[in-house]
Amino acid sequence: MSAPVTAAAGPVIPDYAAQSSSCEIDNRLFCWRWVQHNWGPVLWPALREHVVLALAAVAIGFAISMALALAAHRYGWLERPTTIVTTILYTIPGLALFELLAAPVGLNVFSAEIALVSYTLLILFRNILAGLRSVPAEVLDAAEGTGMSRTQTLLRVELPLALPAIVAGLRIAIVTIIALATIVYVVYDRGLGVPIHTALGEGPFKTELIAAGGLAIGLALLADGLLVLGQRLLTPWARARAS
Amino acid sequence: MGTVPGAGRASAEDGRGPTRTGDPLGVSEALWPAELRALRERRLKASEPGAWARIWAPGRELLLKAADTAHSEGPSAFAQAAELELREVSKRYPGQREPAIRGLSLTVPAGEVCVLVGPSGSGKTTAMRLINRMIPISAGDILLGGRSVLARDPRALRREIGYVIQQIGLFPHQTVGENIATVPRLLGWPKRRIRARVHELLELIGLDAGEMDGRYPAQLSGGQRQRVGVARALAADPPLMLMDEPFGAIDPINRARLQDEFLRLQRQVRKTIVFVTHDIDEAIKMGDRIAILREGGVLAQYDTPREILMRPADGFVAQFVGADRSLKRLALTTLGELQLIEPNGHAEDWLAGAPHTDGMVRVGRETSVRDALATLLGEEGRPLAVVDGDGHVEGLLTLELIERLLSAEAAAV
């Protein structure tokens, strides 16, 4: 207990123990001073890495899901096999998937991202496809009747109208992935999972656990909020109702 | 139902040319020959003396050429409508033994409203959708302005054919203005021209441009949405409009109003129109000609409303138009078209203030005989005073007069 951090595997300030206050030594619930001292060397880098891990996973997952959904929208028979495969990926326990990937891919960013991306596919694929299919038949009929090509119908009518469902999917995906990315440290020691793991290994060291966990939660809420805001800006028609 | 059901029908016969507004050339810049557009660019830049004359001479030729083609076809501010001809058109869906449309032949003269009417299963909507190739034709040919639609790119064809459906199908994520601009945008009109066109159309359909342009469809009433749907179909000034039960989802009172409004609009824009309905009364009101289809997509009769009502081709048509077809016929005639009864020997009295008509119910000369008959029955047979727009009494209407009209028509059969 006297030197909780020096025993950790994560980034450590060599003279940390010397600076420890009684709050840290007693492992009280939350030591603000520790956070101040470790924001620069520990928390901020971990937060940045976490953002990159999560955003990359959702972005890649979104690209793959969009392609799959567009294909399934055009060729209906693709929906079933795609749903089955993405559901299986989704049901694999997170830790197990990381372990499975570690052997063939290695302990690196690729293992981390492959796992994270695979968890976004089901959510995003289903939401995008549902959005595309929610476009009313008469709207599609009008699009065809006014001489729009398939691509024009997709870009000008179907995708804009699918936007609320797509954003709903993105919200679930980003929150899920931000949470899930805290166990990425198993194969790739980056992100908020690293300080959380360190803290857990030390008693747990409550301050670090709360700080890192709180950052993950805050990040998820922030991402969700930004998406809600983005949707409001992108879908002005959704709020327009007869006045 | 009060006003002039027959009013729109005079349109085709009186032979007035198309009404044109907006762009004096009547042709969108996007359709100018490339040389002309390049020329214009240069002209805008030209500043040195003499450049104007050098450019103008060949430019004038091109402008005249463009103006000529605008008359024959192509999007312009209410360009000429085109004749539509269906030649032995058949449609058989794969896997079905009976065709949906069987050897349908009919010609719709330019600028006329042809109503396709029939019971469900008669293929009227199918027939309409064959025209803009939203359903592929199995056999036969369709000519629009003398050109086979089969030779056209389907999307280019559809941009030239206005399309209105019962559910309207406005794009909910686009404003009224954007909805109306759909086809002009697909055609690549310049922005300024699109804006002007949208405002012109909003005015035409009686909506306040400043207020409505930026609204979303969800903020409109059913009738307003319907009007916007019609404006969207008219936007690129198509020579032909297809309308599938356009007023089917509107309540009866507003439907009558929209019908009247549409007939007024049609007198202005003079489109060739194919109008689908299952309602024979609407067909009689809207159609210059009516094509009655029976089950299996067979044409039972193609004629003017008056002919169909007076001389139904067979039992099916007679039954479809209804036992009250003499009454429906009365709806086709307005009081102004009748030889009204002169007030007996008191002509001066009538003109001088007509004390005798004081107690009489007055009806406008634009009223249909059918509506006047209803009023007459309510008055227990007392004569009605028919007045013109200024309230001057033109003559009297009695039950005997209507009887005489019916028997005269019957004798003509």
C-alpha cells in the first residue's frame, strides 16, 4: 500500500512514491492531487489513445457495415447470411475474441481493432438496413417517376431519410465500443484500459480506477451527445411539424 | 360542387396556343446548344469595342434556332403539349396466364385530359405506368409526340413526363421549394432559373411563395401537399402529365375544390394529361375523353363524357356509368348554354328591375343544369331566375325546360 504505483506495469513516475500524499497512501476514495499529477503522464495519453481506438473502430465498422447494408438493400438475399455472421461475431465474449486473435495476428493494434470492429458490425448493419428500408414506398415511387437513377435515389432520398436510424446505430455502436475498448489492453497496451487495469492490480487503487473509469464514461456520454447534436443539425425536417 | 363542372372542358376545342411565361426563349439554359453557352460565356467577358457585333451575328442564328426547338418540344415555360398514342399495347406479367392489359389502342390529342377509369383489376394504373416505362411493355408501342417511348432512355423520358400519385410522395426531408425543384435539378438547370421557376409555380398553385418555399411537407395540409405534388410534376414543363388518383386521398369538399382548381390550371398550362380514377363522376368532370376499361385490361369505350353518357357502348359501360346517367349528363351543361325562357311579355320589366323575380331564387349562368335541377326541386318547381355575373337576370329556368333538353338529347341518339 505504501507505493501502489511503483508496482504497476503502466507508465510510472519514478519519484511518485516520494510525492505521495496521505490521501493516496490511505487509498481514500478520490485524491484530486493524484489526478493533477498524473493527468499529463498517465490519464491524458490514455484518453487520447482511447478516443483513437474507438473512433477508428467505429469508422472502419461503419464503412464495412454501410457497404454490407447497401449490398443487402439491393440484393435482399444477402441480409440473412450477413446477419448470421455479424451476430456470431457479436456473441463471442470480448476477452475470448482478443485471445483468439492474439495468436494469429499478434499483440498489436490490429488485434485490437479487428475485435472492436467486429462488435460494431451487427449494430450498424442492422440499423443502416432498417433505415434504408423505412423509406415509404410512395416516396420511392415518386423518385422513380421523376426520373431519378438508382444512385440518385440512394443519395438524394434513401440515405437522407435513413439518417435517423443510421445515427441511432452509431450512438449504440460508439457507446458500446468506448466501453469495450477498456479491455483492449489484453492485446494492446493502449487506452483507458491500461490505468484501469493498473488500478485493479493494486488493491484496487480507487482514485486511478475512478478517474480512468469516469473518463471512459464521460467520453461515451460526450460521443453520444455529439451524435444527437449532429443528427439534429442534419435532419431539420424531423422537427418540422404542422404548427 | 357548386361551380361549373364543365368549365375546363372547353379548353381543347378553342385552339388557343400554349401560354408561355418566364424565360422569353422558353428554353432552359441547360438545353442550349454547347456553342451557344460558350458564346454567352464569351459575351459576358467581351468588353473590347466591336466584340458585341462580332459575337451577336452568329449568336442570333443560334438563338433563333433555340427558340424554334422550344416550340416543338423540350422543357420551357409551358411549352406545347404532345400527342400521346397507344398502339395495341399489351402487358403480361411473368407467371400470369391472363394479360393485365390487352391490345390497348387510344390516342390522346395534345392538350387534352384523357381519364382512364374502370373497376379494380381493369389495369388502369398499369396502363398509365406503361407510358413512362415504370412498368415494361410486353407488346405494342407508345408514341409521345410521334416518338416511341421505347426508343428513349427511361430516366430521360420520365423527366419529360409529369408524375402525380395519390399518396403524393413528396420527399419529407426536402422543403417545398426543393421538392418542386426535383426535375429541374436533375436536368441541371442553373440555380437562379430553378428559383424563379419554383416561385412561379407556387404562385400558379395559389401558395404564398415567401411563406411556403422553406416549409417541409409535414407542415402542410393535405390539400397543400397535393398542390405541391402537382407543382413538382409541372416543374420542368413536361408535354405530358400522368396522374394516378391524384385527389383520391382528399376529403370530398376539398376534392371538389382541388378538381376545380386543377381544371382552371389545366386551362392555363394545356398539358396532355392521362388521369386515372375509379370514380366515374370524377372522370366525367375532369375528362375531355374517357377510356373505360373492364377487367383484364380491355378497352370498353373511349369517347367524350357526353357520348359515353348518351351512347354507352354496351351493358358494362351502361352499368359502370350508372343508372343516373341522364342526371350526370345534366352536369355537363351549364345554364348559360340553354335557351332560357323569356319572361312573358314583360321584357322591359325584367330589364328594368324585375319585380316578378323578386321572390325567385337566383342562380348563376355558370351553374350546371344538374345543380339547378336540385335547386328547382327544392323550390317545388317554382321557376328560377338565371343571372349573369353582374346579377342581371338573363331568363327563367323551369322543370319543363330541363325535360325538353333531355328529350331533345334523347331524340338525337
